[in-house]
Amino acid sequence: MSSGAGTEPRFWRDNTLFNAGALAAGVANVLYHVVVARMLGPVHYGVLTALGTLVLLMEVPVSVIALVYTRRGTGPGFLNRLNLFYVLAGTGVWGILACVRVPVARLFHLPPELLLIFALAVIPAYAYGLNVGILQWAGKFAWAAVAIAWDAIGYTIGAALVYAGAFGLLGLVIVGPLVSLTDIAVSWAGARRAVRFAASSGLDSFGALWNAGGVGMLALVLTSADVLAAKHALPARAAGYYGGLATIGRAPMFFAGSIGTVLLSSTQRRPSEGPRYLLYSILAMAALGILGVGLYVVGGPLVIRVALGARFLPMARELLPYTVAMVGQGFMLVALYYGAARGQLRLTIFGLAVFLGWMTAIWVGPSLAVIVDWTIGIMAVGAVGCLLGALFLPAKGPAAVVSPAHPR
């Protein structure tokens, strides 16, 4: 068996590849929001971000599917059938939303017709999650990075075309389903190649897959559901400001998902090296947090003016504390991914409790400032609790091993 040091080049290579994709996606995402925030203003921008968040929450199974297949994999004979199955599942979810679109839209103060159009993106999204999970399982982080980056790049290109054509909010809503169709094409092309070279590792225990799926769900809702809760709780303009906070305040922890995913797969391959990989991941997250917070200390209002426009400057006072809270969320996500690799179900349950407490606080929050203050305290508890759990909770049986049969 090779030494732990011998596995570190692969750990850093995977991190570099996957985080390069995350960086490309992050830059494209920022450009997208720069375009749409300036085009729409706080009120309509709040509508668009709420629509996107609601549809993203309908895609909670996408992250679950991706993380489960990161652990399990599949064989070449099943890939096409699984893609078809998940497309049909997405169609069913969209059909359910079509039946309840009016009360759902009323709850979050959204136009039901726009919700129905934007939600068409759900139909191919489930198969996209399958393909990304298989790419991660097979160690094809370069192609997984391309698939993830293309999603944000596609939205940015679409937004630029809408801006040039002056199609407004409706045009931006139509972009979503169109980009989602290209997502499945890009990810399927990579997954189809990946399964030719990596043998399926077989089904993990039900408990391990359930825990992995739970962490995938938490990773998605922790980074999106607050925007929707704020849209319910706050007046339209304040909800738009919160959407702006979420867009640029999460920048320091944008890489938490990619760092955590590589940590998960690396720990599965080399369980004995998991603590070392966790330390590296924590240090990387700390460096990103310091960089992001430092940027906003020096020039927070300037960042808001450049990224979102002068109409969003009233939220400047809340940017720094919200960003600090999101750095805590980044540490929390890294710890949860590590716990998924080691089967620490109690850690996942703790993360779920933190999330529910956060959503409750936002749902009843009387103002933007109060919500941000509560977010700081809740994320501090979540980060400290998850990191301590990751370090000291015992692993649940042997970690699943991702197949080493990758091409060189």
C-alpha cells in the first residue's frame, strides 16, 4: 500500500481541477448577477432570485443523487436508463408544481406563470445530478468541473443576450430551462466516457447512502433556502437587498462545496488519511474566508456598487457581518462532507437542526438587520459544532472505497 504522502499529489490535483471549475462558475455567477441586478433593480431582482431559489429547492434530490452516485457509481449498461428515469422523475416533479403553482406563488409573492416556466429547468436537472455524481465517483474531476462551470456560464451568456435584446424579466426566466437542457448534454457526454473506464464499486450500505444523500440535501439548502425565506418574511425591497447579500456575501465560501466533495472522495479512497485531508480543507477554507472578509473590510461599498449597482448600497452595513456568518457556513459544509465519508449520521442530524433553526429565524425575522444578527450566532454554533463532531465522533464502520480503476 502506498504511503499517505504518495496520495497527496492526487488530493491536490483533484482539488485544483474541481476548484478551477468552481472558480469559473463563481466568476460567471457574479457576472450574471451584475447583469441582472442592474437590469431589474432591487424589487424585480428579488423576484428573480426567489424564483431561482424555489426551483433550486425543487432540485434538492439533484444534490442527493450526485452525492449518492459519488459513493456508489454505476456500470455502462445502466447509464442511459438511469438518465431516462431521472428525466421522467423531473417531469413528475414539474407536473406536481403545475398543480399547486398558484398557492405556492402566493406564499412567496411570485407570479405563478413565471414560476411554471422557470421550473421547466427541473426536468433535465435530476439526470444532470446523476452524471455529475458519476464523474466525481470515477475521479474525472476535470470533466465534472466543466459540467459545473458550464451551468453558470450558460446563465451568464443567456443574461447577456436578454440584456442586449431588452427582453426583461420574462427573458431571464426563459433562460433557465434552456441552460438546463445544455447541462444534461455536457454532463452526460462526460459520464458516458467515465463509466467505460471505472468499474462500479457496488451498492454501499443503505445507511451510508442515506447519510450521503442527507449531506447532499443540506449542502444545497444551506446555500439557497435563506433567500426564499427572506422573500416571505421581508418587504419586496428588503428581500431584494437580502438577495444581493446572498450573492456577494457567500463569495468566500463559494468553494466550500468543491473542497468538501474532493475531501469526501479522497477520504473514501484513503480513510487513514482523512484527518490530514480534513486539516488541509479547513486551512483552505480559512484562507478563503480571510481573503473575502478582508476585501469587504477594505471596500465593501465599492464591491456593492460595482457588482450590483448603486441602488443596492443601503445593504452595505450588513455585508461584512453576513459574510462572516457565511464563512462559518463554509466550515460547517466542509465538516459535513467529511462526516458523510465516515458515516457520521449524528453530524448530519446536527447540521439539519442548525438549518431548521436558521430557517425559523429568517421566517419570523422582523427586519434585514435582525436576520443578519441571528444568522451570525446560528452559523457560529453550526461551524463549531460540526467541526468538533467531525474531529471527535467515531466513524460508522469502514468508509466506502471509490474504485481505483481510473485511467492514467
